[in-house]
Amino acid sequence: MTVDSTDNISILKTMFDESPMPIALYTGPGLIITYANRAMHRAWNREESQIGKQLADALPELEGQPFIPILHNVIATGVAYEAREDLVGLVANGQMTYFYFDFTYKPLLNDKGEVWAVLNTATDVTNLVRTKLQLEASEQRFRNLLADAPLSMAVYEGPDIRVLIANDSMLNMWGKDESVIGLPLAEAIPDAAEQPHLSILKKVYETGEAFHIDQQQLLLGAGDEKIPFWFNFTYKPLKNPEGKVYGIVHAAVDISRLVQLQKQKDEFLGVASHELKTPVTSVKAYTQVLERILRAEGDVKKADMVGKMDRQLDRLTGLINDLLDVNKIQSGRLRFNPEYFNFDEAAIQMLDELSLSMNNHRIHIDYNADTTVFADRERIRQVIANLLNNAIKYSPGSADIWVSTAVSGQSVVVCIRDEGIGIADENKERIFEQFFRVTGDLQHTFPGLGLGLYISSEIIRTEGGKMWVDSAEGAGSSFFFSIPVRSRSGA
């Protein structure tokens, strides 16, 4: 850039005085500050004018920093210098303070092609750089957190679900190394394209709604040698301040060992239950024969004792059947024999049979479901029997139980209500879990394995319905279940 050394300084001064950009002009080998606008004085943290001073005298704190040697080099070579986000130490409020600047040193040439001055323009980017450094530090802490997390964790970005971060646990789960970082998931993990996970991730990115699933199977391995693993997955969307999704955090817990142990437990329960059923059946037969013999001989006392033993064997048979049903549910082998039947007519017959063993309780009936269903009659009977037995068992101070049926929409709804001990709010969501039994001052005194409600809820779920409870501790319980209404025409 060629500028007359005398005529144009005043022109430059007029142009740059009011500029918000810091601008200065240095001349001669001593780097005399020939011009500096107000913005540059503010950048230097100098209130008084520095015009006419050598740069080294005006800013003595620059000693030991690279800027004055760079300026001498620009004068000597005529080659401009540009820096981005460079750290500069300046005295502010009596102490050295560090700032970040984007700046240029532009040589000015006279008509002989000689450098007669250097034009310095600068932009203070301290806040921008510090914010970026904070974000980088935050991101590094986040990366360290993911790296040290006991879970398998990854972060994806963009609509193509590109792998941004993956800790060692996640890479090991995938059977990959860090070379997959930066690749779209479908490319990084080709198996993912063949399974539902990629489509779920894309839906999370599009909708911004988190996704969680327990005991999800994932096939991992090369070629045809894929091995099933089970995981609990969570996909959590990451959103910017405007609420737009820019990424997804993926957390996974490998529960393959737990699932295997569950399978082994179910297999054991199945084998043990089958092995128990045969001798219990034989003992029951002998017990019934012995009771008849004793009564025929007139030994009523001994016969009554054997009769009590027979009833305890019935309880034991019920527990064994529950264990067998749980095993069949877990393995998908619980059989159903559906048929069309009028629900109220079947319910009347069921309750007539069940009431024979309920001498000390009064059942109040309200039938309003005179409609056809397509279901396994015996399984529905099993559910009603379980709910009635629970109502009796957990209502030691009340002899009344209410049973009602109704049609709601396209479903038959059954309600069995008691005035028993009730259920605390914190236990309502868990009472349908396998082996769950409520604890407390009274509940532990009631027998059972905690399987009846689990089996009943699974039967109703398989029939296409649902089961729920309305209860308050000390105020009784109302158990409901629904199954679809289905006519013989299939409607």
C-alpha cells in the first residue's frame, strides 16, 4: 500500500478518529506512535494521549512479548502480519491483565516502495475467546464425565446421527475403536441399520422426545455370528437455548448377565415346580383316601386333621401352579384356549362355584355386561378367583365384597372391591410386579409368594386388556380389569 508520508496523515486521522475499531500508525525504526484513535487508547487502557511516544515507552509491558519484534520485521520485509485470537498482556488498573485480539500489521509504502509506517488495526475478542474457552472446558469436563462413567455412553449430533463422543465402554459394546468417531451411526455400526435403534434415534432427533426401554435385545457380532445382548437404553435429546435439538445422549446398561440369571431362575422354577407337582398330587390322593377310611371307621377327630392337611395341600398345589404359570409367562408358553361366551353368564357361574369356599363372606353382585367376549374362560376365572381371594385375605375385619361388571366403550370392565387394609400410594405401581409383596405392620402376616397379581395382570394383558387398582391405605381396595368386547362376527 503506497501512501504519501506527509500529505495523507491528516486524511487518515479524519477517517479513523471516530472508528469503533482500534487503529494506530507507527513510523520509523523507533516505532513512533504517529497516530492512535480513541478506540486504540481504550484498548491499551491509556487515558492520556500516547501520540509521539515510542511504542516501547508508551507500553513498557510489551517487553518480553513478541509484538515489537514482529513490527520491526514488517518494516524490514514489507510483509504484512495477521493474528487471530492472540493473547496480549496490558496493564489495566495498575496490574498486568491479559486480553485476546484479532489484529493486523499492514506496511505502508512511499512512492519509492519503501516502508515508511505500519498501520495497526485490532479487534478485542476477549469475551468471545473466554466464552469459547469456557465452552471447551465444559465440553472437556463432559467428555471426561462420559469417559469415566460406569455406563456405556455416547453423544450423537445432526440428523444423520453422527457419532460425536463414545466412551470406551460404548466402543467395547459396539466392538469398535475410536475410528468410528465422526461417522454417521449407520456407517459406524452397520448392524444398527438392520435393527430398530437407528429409526428410534432419528425420531428422538425429530420430535425432541426422550426414549427409554428396558431389556432391549441387540444383536452384536460379525457376519452370521451375531450374539444377542440385552440392554436398558435411554436416548436423551440435547437442545440449544431456542429449544432446537442438536444432539442426543445415549446411555446403555448391559443387563445380559442379569437376563441370563433370570432365565436360569425361571428354568429352575419350572423344573422344581414340575418335580414338586407329582409327589404333591400323590400325597393329596393318599390323604383323601385316608380321610375316607378314618371317617368310615368313625374316627372323626383324625379324619378332621387329615382334612386340614388336605386343604394345606390345596394351598401348596396353588403355589406350585403359580410358579408354573410364571415360568410359562416368562418363556411365552402360557397357553390360552379362547372361545366366545357371554361374560355375565360366565361370571355368574364362576362366582357360584367360588362362593362355595367363601362361607364367612358376603359377595354383593351388580351385573351390567350382558355382552360377548372372545377369551379363555378358565383364565378369566383364574383372575377373578385371585382377586376375590385377595379381597378376602386382606379384609380380615370385613365380610363384604362387591363385584360389578359393566361395558365401557369397546371393553368389559370388572371391579372387585373390598373394605380391607388398602394399599399405600408408593406401592400401587409395584403390586403387579413378580414376587412383590407389600411390607408393613399387617401385610407381612398374610401368606403368599406375591405372584397372583403378576400372573393375573399378564393374563389380562395377553387377552388384550389391562388391570389397575384404586386404593387408599386403611380404606380398602378396588381392583379393575378390562377385556375387549368381541362379537362372533369379529367386530
